[in-house]
Amino acid sequence: MAVACLWLATGAFANAAPAFTNPGFEDNGPAYNTVLNTFKTPLSGWTLSGSGEAGVMYYTNDAFTTGSGYTSQIVGMRQGRRISQTVNGFTPGQNYVIVWQGNSRLSGTPEGWLRITAGGYIVWGDTGGKHSGSFVNYTSYVFQAASTNVTIQFENPSAADNTVLLDNLQILSTTNPVTPMVDIFPVAISGSPTYTSEDPGYGVPPYTPYSQLRMQFAGSYTMTLRELRRKWKYDVSFYACNRSGSLNDFRVMMDGVTLLGGTNYTVGYTWVKRSFECVSTGTTARLTFQTFCTGGGDRTVFFDAFRARSLGPQFQGTLFAIR
């Protein structure tokens, strides 16, 4: 889907791994919720917190689930609600990923947001997408267990009216390393940028299968790079494409420093990869995309498939390189 949204662990998975209690949300019994448009609790095995609503959903023609392709009881979360569980059986020092099936409410609202933390570290920050007719398989970024017990939390962090849907949660051990991640949940917005998988009339399908960042007119969108190492060099990349018609110029900044583009910097009408190298000054960095709409009018540029890749330590000075 959108930036970092469908990152899949490609290394080998070990057989033995800890397991969630009630990972498919069926333990409250068959047809636990038969009331239209509701989130039913308590949710066996899980602790609920935060504002908003969360709970088991299972009802034909429910406004929240119609067209989503669910085939059993699922959990829905909206407007700041969280579910969490402390899972036993981790091996300290071993790497793991979380896999799940997900979707969003299809009609009437933007797609839902999802943030996952493991032991307090964010391992997923993206939208839930909108997938007509089926749930989609997702895999989190890799995390390393610090103890035998790890608290894992699923949250819809947006205060806006959107709903993310989850089912069939699982934990897998992996030989893949911990890598930098792009947490696309916005920390600052100006203008009207939005993540969307529904763009009738714009004619630009996402570069990755589902949602993309749409920036129309002038504005800015700031996200977060995580799991960085101080004074290490990184390659940050993304894909960009304009809506047919007029080009929207843009620049990319890291922690306020322009690394790519500016007024009159544009890409064309097909998806093209852009990247830059930088040296981190901490464990996180703010990544900002700003559009200028030079010349006025209705101009739209799309961004997708953000990635960050470690290039190793940089011991002298701070280097910025663009290519």
C-alpha cells in the first residue's frame, strides 16, 4: 500500500514463536456480536484503552464492514482506541515480526490508520488501506525481543472518523535484521495532503498496491524515520508521479534541511524513483514533503513506497548527497 505499507520480511522464519491469545477474535463465542454497527466488548485476552471505540464486529451489511470481505469475527478500532496484550515465550535477542490480515471501512470515511508497538517500539505506522472484497496480509518491520515477555499494542492513532479492521494476528521469528522504518502517520500537515486509495478522476494508481500520499496545490506533510543510529549514513528513497495536466513542484527536507528539490523541481507523469543520502544525528528524524504549486492552478503530485536503508557508520562530519 502506501509508504512502507506492504513491507514484507523476506528472510527465513523459524518454526517456534510466541503466540497471541485470541488472535482471531473468536474466543468470546460464535456470533458474539450480532448488533448492527457496534463494537462489542469485553474482548477476551485483550486490554482496551484510549478514546474512541474498539471491539468485535460481525454482522451482515454492517456499515463498518460491508464489502470488506470478512469471513469471521474481526476487531475494529477507531478514533484513538487501542488493544494490547502481553505475550510470553519470546527469546531475548531473537528477531520477530508481526503478521496480520487487515482492511478499513470502505465507505463514507478515509481509510483507517494503524500503529503497532512491540515492547514500546513502533514497528508499524501506516494506513489500513481500503481493499474491496478481501482482507490483505501484512508484515511488520522487524523488532528484537528484550525479554521473554513483550507487550504488543495495536492502535488507530487518528482522532478523525476512520476505522481499521484486523483479523488473524500472528508472531513469527525471523533471521532478518532490524532495519530503519518509515512511520508515515503525520506529525505535521499544512494545506490538504491526504493518504488515499480512492482517487476517482485523478487517474494515478498507487505505485505499491494500495494507498498513496496525494498532495494537491501547495502544502506540506511530515512523517518520521525511526530506528536510526546516530552518525550512520542512510539512503532514503521514494517514488513520485504527477496527475496528468500540470506539474506540482516539491522539495524534501530532513529535520528542516532541504535535501532534494525546491521551487520548479518536478517529476513527470509516470512513477519515478528519487533518493538521497544523509547522516542521522539521532535515532529518529522528521521527513517533510513540501509542494509549491508554482504557477497556480490545480496541480497534484503523488508519493509512495518510502524506504530507508542503512549504509553504515559515518565518522567524520555530516554528509548530504542527492542523486
